[in-house]
Amino acid sequence: MPVTGRRTTIACMWAARLMTPRPAEQSPLELVDAPVPEPLPDEVLVDVDVCAVCRTDLQICEGDLAARRLPITPGHQVVGRVAATGSAVSRVEVGDRVGIAWIASTCGQCRFCTSGRENLCDAAGFTGWSRDGGFAEQVTARADFVQRLPDGFDTERAAPLLCGGAIGLRALRVSGIEPGGRLGLYGFGASATCVIQIARHWGCEVFVCTRSERERRRAAGFGAAWTGEYGERPPPALDAAITFAPAGSVVIDALSALDKGGVVAINAIHLDRVPEFDYDLLWGERQIRSVANVTREDVADLIELAATIPIRTDVERFPLTDANVALRRLAGGEISGAAVLDVSGTA
């Protein structure tokens, strides 16, 4: 069905839906004519302008992450404007420009939620995984989980910050890196692009390992002190490292490069496996820690930090109709920076 622009019929919209997970090369998303969702009393309806494509979206579409609901509309880095509000909403208004991130809901009452760790809530919901996301012209979200965006934020370049940037900031915190420290980044996609800018802002020396020569050049352009391939060891021992690649072998590469007392933070929701390794790599009070989801505070802090530095994001734009193309290019390592779906300009 041809798509010629945003639907004018109030009850209908275009959405790229996942019916059955399958490899990106088999085009798992189907463009469908879907009803516009109705916001519940505590929700808002958002007209989507853009939605960045995350590796987690790819893992959901390919089945690496087990589906929580099918069919589902992926997409959890959404920028748009509030089109309607539920009867109980007061914190945002129609016309506000907002961002919608990965974390979509929590219980608010468990020991994790009441101790500032809502990212670990067992009842948490996630945009584009347990509820429909932003690969569509409209999306609903709980009003207390959307983020107002500063007017100065470029719409396309703000979208990748809502996940890649926020989870990157959390990974930096989990790694324990101090200002001026030596930080290793393993992989250099959208999230690492944000992380290196924050780390350099903190005066850290950053060392990047990635399989792509193009990404090594990009890392150098963002101020990396050294770049190399996976398996190469940075010249100095690292105070901390963050891995982004969904491969357990890369975790061992990072662990091998750590100084005593250092931390490897795994910035991935899915890994193939972590291979067996000698205990000597862990001895010396080295640690391996996972980074699980984000909190609303992480997202809000990242937005403020991104405006202060400011954080630069490189994007490749695709129309909603090319959502499968974006997934294939992401799977093939062909995206420089972040892929962003231009939903408002659907054509």
C-alpha cells in the first residue's frame, strides 16, 4: 500500500508492526493501517515526529529477545508533540514537545521503585516491547514517563539520546569511572558516541576497540586517545570499560585490559554467551557488572547534560516505509551513528 503522508483520518494511522520475529534480511516489519490508540486517563497521545532505531529494536524483531507481546510496534526513542491528554493528566499539555524512552511504567511500590532503582522493577513495562512504540504516526504513553524536551534540541538528533544516551550515562555510572580516568569503550555505535562525549567532558582519556575501521576513524574524530580492533589491548591499563557489542568474547577482551580494581560495565540487554576465562583476569578486585534498563532520572539527567556539553549525534534518516531497510543496515553494521525514522515525513 503506498504511503503519501501523515494520515488525515482521525481514526487511522500508519504503523510498522512486528507480527512474527525473523531475521532482518527477511523484513520482519509490516506496514499496516492501524487505528489511532486512545489514551487512558493517565496517558497522553503523541504525534510522532521521529523515532530512532536501537539495537534492542533489532533484537526484538529478530527474536533474540523473546517477544512480550505480538503483534507489537517497536521503537523506544520517540520525539513528538502531545496531541491529546487523558482526564487525569496535568503535568504535560497538548502541544508540548516530549520524548518517550525505553522505560514505560513501573509499579512504584516495590523495594526497587522506592529506593531509586525503578529500572529493576519486576513489573516494569517497556516501550516497543510490552507496549506499542514509536514506529508509528501516533503512540500513547503514561504521562509521568514522558520527558519534556528543551526547545533548542534538534528533533532528529535528540531521538538517539533517549536510549543510547541515557543507557550510556547509566553505564558510565555503573563503571565507576572518575573524572580524568582511563576508560575503554568496546564497540562504537550510537550509545558509545554519546558516552565518549560525556567522558571527554569529564576529562577522561578514552580508548576505543571496534571491528570497523570506519568506526575507529569516527572515534578518533570524537577525541579517542587510541583506537584498535577487538582483541587488541590499549596501551595503558584501564580504570573502567564499557562493552556495547552483544558478544561475550568482547567482555573478556575488556576484562583483560583492566587495571586492578576496575569495572567492566556490560551495556547490552542480550549477549550470545560469556566464554570461559581464567580467574587471574578477575583477581585483583576487578568486577563485571550488567547495566539493566534506565530510570526516568537517567533520561532527565542525560537530556540536561546533552544540552550542557552539548552532545552531538550523527544520524541517518529513513522514512517509516523503510523501517526494514534501517533494521537490515543496522544488523549489517552499516549505520554511522544512529538510524532515525522520519515519521512525520512518511513518504
